Amino acid sequence: MISTTSIAVLLLCSFLASIVSGAAGFGGSLLLLPVVTFCLGAEVAVPVLTIAQLIGNLARVSTGFKLIDWKSVGLFSLTPLPLAALGAFGFALFPKDLVTRLIGVALILLVLIKLFLKKDLPKGKGTLLVGGALTGGLSGLCGSGGPIGAAVFLSLDLAPVAYIASEAATATLMHVLKTVIYSKLTNLDLTALLIGLAMGLAMVAGTYVAKHFIKKMEKNKFQKYVAVLLCMVGVYMLVAGA
């Protein structure tokens, strides 16, 4: 049974990770992956984080529901939903030390993509479909598609609120599907479900704090600090497998 201390650590880290994500523009869920893996084990880490992200994305959808670009959301969702399902099945079936190492590789690759993808992606159906496929596969297997989905929706030149809500809508669809699959194939019991819900609420609170108190922070420098930290954690998970 998970200890009270571990629950407190998870909630605090969820709150802090969402602040980091708000300041750096990425990294919140990726930072949480190794923490959840350490506290709960690799077998339920991704399912619990999926539930937490589901709550966070529902909050983002609610802030701009009327501005969502449903046409782009629908087109983008054609590829990530089946691949997210496939990735979720893979997560449930693969040995857990292998899953941990895959998460480590994903951390490193996603950070490198974020740092070196300086140009905007070309606008079009191909970008939505290919970007959706990559996002869905990584999300199902490792818990997060990282900055790929965000980069795809940035290419659409949407207004800020529409961009946030549209990207969150696609993420919500993926997380709902993954949660159903994880609940059937992993040891996702009521305790894990409640922890995921609590983490999600902590992330919503952290996002609110980030909006109001980190406006003066130098974003580019902070992004580099987060990227280095994520890469270090990724290397550790890749080598240790635990």
C-alpha cells in the first residue's frame, strides 16, 4: 500500500511540475514520469499520469471551449487515437524494466525535439496526420507525446486561447481512450485512480499559480535548465531500468 509520504510527494511534485510547465512551456508531465515511477512503480506510472493529465486538459478545454478548431481536432485525432491505443496495449504487455528504459529514451528525444525544432512545422493535413501519429504512439507507450502535438497546433496559427483549448481537446480524447485500456490491462485499482485524480487537481492549481507569478522569468534560460534536468533523468532511467 502506498504511504502517506509518497502521496504527499506526488501531489507536491504535480503542483511544482505544472508550474515548471507553465514557465518553460513544456516538461510538466515528463518531469512527473520518473517521480510517479519511483513512488508507484512502472506498472501503474503511465496510467496514473494519464488520469492526472486528463483532469488538467479538461480544465484547459473548459477555458476556451467555444474557440476550439474542431475541424483540425478531428483531423489530428484520426491517427493518434488508434496509435495511442496500440501504445497503451504495448505498455501493458512489455516487461516493466523495458518500459522504464523506453520512458527514459522518450524523455531525451522529446527534449531534443523541443530544443532543436526551431522552425514552425508546415501547415497542412499531412502535418496534422503525421504529428498526430507520433503524438499518439508516444503518449500511449510512455505517457506523453511531449512537444510534438504542441508544435503541430502551433503551425495552425490559432489565437492563444484557441490553440490551448484545441490541443487540449485532442489530448483529452487520447487520455480517455488510454484510461479505458489501462483499466482493463493493468493493476489500475481505485487507489491509483484517486491518486491520479488528486494529482490532476494539483496540476490545475499549479497552472493557475504559474500564470500569475512567473511572468518576469526569463523563459529561454529556464527552458534550458528544465531540458538538462529532463535529459539527466532520462539517462538515469535508460541505464538503471527502474
